[in-house]
Amino acid sequence: MNSGVRPTAESLGFDPADTAFVADPYPCYSRMQEAAPVLWSQSQQMWLVSRYEDCNRLLRHPSLARVFQRREPEQRWQTFNWLNDHAMLDTEGATHTRMRRLLSPQFTRTGLADLSDAVNGVCTDLVAQAADAIASQGVFDLVSVIAEQLPIRVVCALLGIPPEDQHKTHDWSLAMVRLFEYARSPEDDERGIQGAEAFAVYMSKLLEVQGPAPAAMLTLANAVEDATLDRREAVANAILLFNGGTGATINALGNGLVLLLADPAQRNAVIEDEAWECAVEEFLRYEAPLQLFERQVVGAADDLGLPGVQSGDRIGLLLGAANRDASRFADSQTFDPLRPVQPHLTFSAGTHFCLGAPLARMELQAILRTLLTALPNLNLAGKPEPEHTYVVRGHRRIPVSQIPMRQ
């Protein structure tokens, strides 16, 4: 394909396989924003869009759609393929509307009000465990003790997954999500395939609801019974709720707290002002847990305002770049947890705006408030260990302690 534009994304430093780029893609994003509204990536065979206004507009544009690229060979990837083909995230039009309308009541103000006490209870329990770990060991891992546990417990409660199964379902979820990275190994593929197959079998059995059940799972089970969803659609959307309801929240909390706890003055300012909402929105803006959201041109390309783009082309919307666009955010490269709340694109936009965004915000604000109120002198106790993945941006370990840092 003739890109029609120069420079290319690669010539400006875009390389998801390069550890230095993955560690800090933001200088490259700035170069891309200055160079052109759209750049061709030869390595990924897609166009990349990095400016906020363009990403925001294109996420809502009717000529673009979320089109899942089926993996080959089909026999090997069969389960992973249908789990994506039949889930709300990768459907459009009437099918997407039917699924979204079914599940959206779980995430309205009324639906979330029923969850508020449960979320706060989980937060209190997790922070108590963290305090016990500090008392006995002097340090704890923020990821495994808090960041992972909060959304996993909440989404498992929504779906009726018992505590003894939470670890394995999370492992399956991580293996599946890894398959959306552009740099991965054959071992990653095999783990993801096996994870998808195991998760599909597990969720199918869980749909056999007998008697009272959590709201989300009961909704899915009833939808199968009355033919609003077929069984594959119910299984696929149950897994989507798990994957979407855990990963972004885990990584947003970890990414944000790494920044906040590295600066005691900022941490103290958030506590003093009780700026939980502002801090959470800055967590989400500054280090977007999902860096790239892929779309495909399914309609006319003439009015997209993207030189060289044709119908059928793939487009990567760089959400992490858009969230730091200097034309949209003042001092865009500065982490400011007291920044007045402004719309960002971490949860996407348009018809595919994240269904669980209100729940994620509730969880993040609740745990930040509970954690820093109980442990106001929380600090980093060592160098955080990042995941070294590009599309999903997060940490695998963040050691923290209650030892006051020198001011």
C-alpha cells in the first residue's frame, strides 16, 4: 500500500517492539502530533492518529467501526475468535445496541447505588490488609494487595464468580488480553488460546443459574432463556465484563499511584483538598491504561479529513497521545492531580464509550480516599516494575511503605 504521506510513524520513533519506546512513548507522540494528522505505520499496516480533536471526532464517526480481525488458522483460534465476534465491544449497529441496552442498567446511577456499600466495604478490607502487611513486613505490593483485588472482587461479585475461582479467572483474562499486544511471543499466543477456551467453558457453566444470582449474571442468563442473546453472546459478554471491568481499573490505579506517591507534596495536597475525583481523572488522562484503540474504515473515507486513508483501511487511535495533546490540555506533559476535571479519551467516546466507566470511577475514587486517609504517609519503597507492554500500560509490581520520605 502506498502511504501517501511522509514521514511514517516509524521514522518518528513509533515501535511497539522497542522497550525504550514502550517505557516512554510520549516524546514520539509529540513528534507525530506536530508532523501530520495521520501517519502510516508500515510495521502495523495501519494509519495512526494522535491528536485529541481527531481521535475524539473519529471515535464518533459513522464511517469507522470496531472490526475484529479474526486470527488464523481458524481451528486453533476458534474460541478466541467467537468470543470477540459475539461480544459487545466488537459489534456495531443493531447488534451492539441490543447488547448494550441489555447490560447498561447495571451501570446507571441507580444500578451503581446498589454497589456503593459493597465497593466501600472491599476498599476498607483491602486497606486493612495493607496496613497489617506494613505492620508485619514494613512494605507491601500495591498491585497484588490492592490494585488487582478491588476490581476483581467487584466484578466477580457482579458475575457470581466465587472467591476460590478469582485467581484462575484473572489469569485467563490476562492471557486473553495479552493477545491484543503487537509484540508477543508464541508462548503468549498459546497461553491466550488456552485461557480463552478455559474461560469460555467456565462462563458457560456459570450461566446455568439456579435460584438467586448476582444482577449481571442473572441478566445474561435470563437473556439466553428469552432469546434476547444466544448462548455464545452471553458467554462472550460475561467475559468482556470481566476483562473490561478489571484491567483498566488495575492499571489506572497503579499508574496513577506510582506518580502520586513519588511526590509527597502532591500526595499531601490531594489529601488536604480531598481531591479524589481530580486525582483519579488525572490518573486516567496522564497514563492511559489503554494506549491504542483500533477501528476500520467501513464507509466512505472522503469526509474523514485524513489524507491518504481509504475505505477498508485500519486506523489506530492513540488514546495515550490524545490525552497529552498540548492543544487540548494546558501543561499537557505535567502530572497535576489537582488539575480541574476535563474530558479525556481513556474510556473512548461515541457508541463504544466504556459501559463500565462509572463503576471504574467509583472504585478508583473510593480506594484512593480510603487508602490515603488510612495511610497518609504512603510512599514508594523501591522501583516499580512495569509490565513492558504497549497497548495495555501498567505495572506488575509496586512496592510501597508507610515510612515518611525526607521532605
